Amino acid sequence: MILLILRFLLLIWPARTEIAESANTALPGCSDSCGGVAIPYPFGIGPNCSMSEVFEVSCNTINRSSTPYWGDFVVLDINLSLGQVRTSIPISYQCYNSKTKEVEDSDWWLSVDPPFRYDHERNKFVVIGCDTLAFVNFINDQNSYLGGCVSGCGSLESLTDGSCSGIGCCETSIPAGTNNITFWFDDKYNNSDVYSFSPCSYAMLVEEGGFHFNTGYITTSQLKDQNVSVVIDWVVGNTTCNAARTSKSYACKSKYSNCSDSNSGPGYVCNCSDGYQGNPYLQGGCICLSLSLLLALSL
Ligand SMILES: *[C@@H]1O[C@H](CO)[C@@H](O)[C@H](O)[C@H]1NC(C)=O
Ligand SMILES: *[C@@H]1O[C@H](CO)[C@@H](O)[C@H](O)[C@H]1NC(C)=O
Ligand SMILES: *[C@@H]1O[C@H](CO)[C@@H](O)[C@H](O)[C@H]1NC(C)=O
Ligand SMILES: *[C@@H]1O[C@H](CO)[C@@H](O)[C@H](O)[C@H]1NC(C)=O
Ligand SMILES: *[C@@H]1O[C@H](CO)[C@@H](O)[C@H](O)[C@H]1NC(C)=O
Ligand SMILES: *[C@@H]1O[C@H](CO)[C@@H](O)[C@H](O)[C@H]1NC(C)=O
Ligand SMILES: *[C@@H]1O[C@H](CO)[C@@H](O)[C@H](O)[C@H]1NC(C)=O
Ligand SMILES: *[C@@H]1O[C@H](CO)[C@@H](O)[C@H](O)[C@H]1NC(C)=O
Ligand SMILES: *[C@@H]1O[C@H](CO)[C@@H](O)[C@H](O)[C@H]1NC(C)=O
């Protein structure tokens, strides 16, 4: 009987320590969330809690509620298996002031440093307006691509909510690996002809599904000073999985993890193997799905 119990304990013991470790998806001694947002390793809050400085997050407390920031960007969430972080960025605008006959605008550029890049499958460049021509320059490691978006409308009746095909709204996709986006409005298209019903034009980088065109956006200035969500990809390392597996800095630390090459440029991400879940970047981070369920029930 005692032998049986011992055997049972032996079986369960390593699993329990794995559970204890996996309950925390951050490095030991580091906080694993901020303001209700999970911050799993390779990200980390404060110095020495992340894989490298580029993954460092700060937890800012304003009016007793905390918000995680990655550089100047708000962190909405982090998805480990996809290698993505979602953030929020401002919409830019160009408005015509009929009294002064002047154009007020907010051209911008957006930029992230390696190992980050704007996700080319989930984000779109969207332009809103009835007298609008916007140019955009996408830059990645190798190339720069000039794109544009034209949006016009003769009257409000021609607009359709939810449709973004050149009438009041135009969208274009972004190239893989983009890490710098420079954007400007052509000032010959400045809403001076249509200001009576459409004073402003807007442009934004936004995640698919993060924005739905609405006729009200044309007739009001409600989009001015608003933020939209954007998906940023990250990788660990700058080589392929095959090269990384034999290196000392291989980031997939869990025994039950595997590596997958990024489809947007150099580098790789780690994933827990089939049947396991948790954090592949930590030793003991991936735990068996059925075992974790069993133990959770027995605790
Ligand atoms: C972070 O680690 C470095 C090197 O190990 C050490 O010198 C430094 O004091 C640590 N910083 C903090 C805040 O723990
Ligand atoms: C913090 O609270 C003050 C007073 O209630 C308010 O005026 C201010 O806008 C708040 N700041 C933020 C960032 O919520
Ligand atoms: C808009 O996005 C910027 C950049 O992430 C951030 O600093 C700012 O706090 C955001 N504003 C709001 C209202 O979320
Ligand atoms: C990450 O994305 C995958 C695929 O969309 C989803 O199944 C998973 O729940 C996401 N994880 C988190 C923590 O959001
Ligand atoms: C991680 O594994 C899940 C499930 O097998 C898969 O859907 C996902 O695409 C993987 N992530 C990457 C970046 O390969
Ligand atoms: C992004 O590209 C613009 C235009 O090419 C350039 O002026 C800017 O310095 C770049 N930003 C970074 C951080 O490289
Ligand atoms: C606005 O566009 C019109 C027509 O292209 C042009 O004549 C006018 O100079 C522009 N106004 C400003 C302030 O740029
Ligand atoms: C790849 O990463 C290593 C280690 O961080 C660095 O020394 C090297 O310069 C990087 N190579 C490239 C091409 O970025
Ligand atoms: C990792 O993925 C490769 C390629 O998909 C596969 O051949 C290998 O068996 C996997 N290794 C583990 C430990 O799951």
C-alpha cells in the first residue's frame, strides 16, 4: 500500500512542480500581469524580467488603475502562440476649416524596431473621406513600397455603411515584414469642395475587424483623436529554427515545445507541442493538457 502511494507521489511530484511553474508564465520573482492584462515571458514588467530590453513592459498606474505600456504603446494583449502583441494607435486626420480656409492635418510615421513588425495579414491601411488622396510608404528590411488610397463621394446618398471600396472609404493591404510606415495626405484633396457635409479625411493602420465604416464618420469629426487597435508581430532570434535549435541561445526552453519559422521575415517563435499548453519560452513552461485538468480538479 505504502509502495503504491509512494509510486503515486513520484508520478505526481514532477507534474506538480511543472504546474507550480506554469501557474506563473513570467520569470520567477516577476509579475505576470498588469491592469488585468497577462504579460507572459519573453515580455516582462520592469528590468531583468524580459528576454531582452525590447520586450520590457512598464506598468503605469494612473488614478489607481494600471495600464501596461510597451515603449509609448499601450499593450492590449499578448498572444504567445501567434507571436503577436495588440496595441492602440491614433487615427490621423486632415480637416478643412471653412472660416480660415486653412487645412489642419496630422501626417505621421509609425515605426517599430526589430524583432517587431506590423502584421501583414491582420492589419490594413484604411482611408476615410469624400475628397481624399493619401499616400503611404511601407518599409521593410529590404525594400520600400509606395502605396496610395483614393476615396471620394459626390453626395452622402452614395455611401454605404460597412462598405470600404473607394466611396467614402478605401483600404489597402500592407507588405510582409513592414516595420516603418510613413503616411501623408495630398493637400490638393483637402475637403474644400465638400466641407459642407464632409469636413475631414482620416487615415489609419488598423487590425481587420477593428474598424467598420459608418456614414457618420464622414459627416462628423468623431474619429479625430480616436485610437484603433493594431497587431504587431514579434519573433525571438533572427535565424531559422534549424539554425537556432543547435545554438545556446535557442529560446524554446520547455522540453515539450517546438519552434516555427516566422512567415513575415527572419526569426522564429516557440509553441507548446500538441497536447501541451503554457509558456514554451520557460523551462517546464509547457504542461500536459489532460494532466493539468486532472490536477486542477483534484486540488
Ligand atoms: C539586472 O541584471 C543586471 C545584470 O545581471 C544587474 O547588474 C542589475 O542590477 C539587475 N537590475 C535589477 C533592477 O535587478
Ligand atoms: C484621473 O482623475 C482625474 C480626476 O478624477 C481626471 O480629471 C483625470 O482625467 C483622470 N485621468 C485619467 C488618465 O483617467
Ligand atoms: C492612443 O495610443 C497611444 C499609443 O499607443 C497611447 O499612448 C495613448 O494612450 C492612446 N490613447 C488612448 C485614449 O487609448
Ligand atoms: C492566440 O491566438 C489563437 C489563435 O487565434 C487563439 O486560439 C488563442 O486563444 C490566443 N491566445 C491568447 C492568449 O489570446
Ligand atoms: C502554434 O500551434 C498552434 C496549434 O498547433 C498552431 O495553430 C499555431 O499556428 C502555431 N503557431 C505558430 C506561430 O506556428
Ligand atoms: C521611417 O521612415 C521615414 C521616411 O522614410 C524616416 O524619415 C524615419 O526616420 C523612419 N523611422 C525610423 C525609426 O527609422
Ligand atoms: C485645397 O484644395 C484646392 C483644390 O485643389 C486648392 O485650390 C486650395 O489651394 C487648397 N487649399 C489649401 C489650404 O491647401
Ligand atoms: C542576430 O542576433 C545576434 C544576437 O542577438 C546578433 O549578435 C546579430 O547581430 C544578429 N544578426 C542580424 C543579422 O541581425
Ligand atoms: C517539431 O516540429 C518538427 C517540424 O514540424 C517535427 O518534425 C518535430 O518532430 C517536432 N518536434 C517535437 C519535439 O515536437
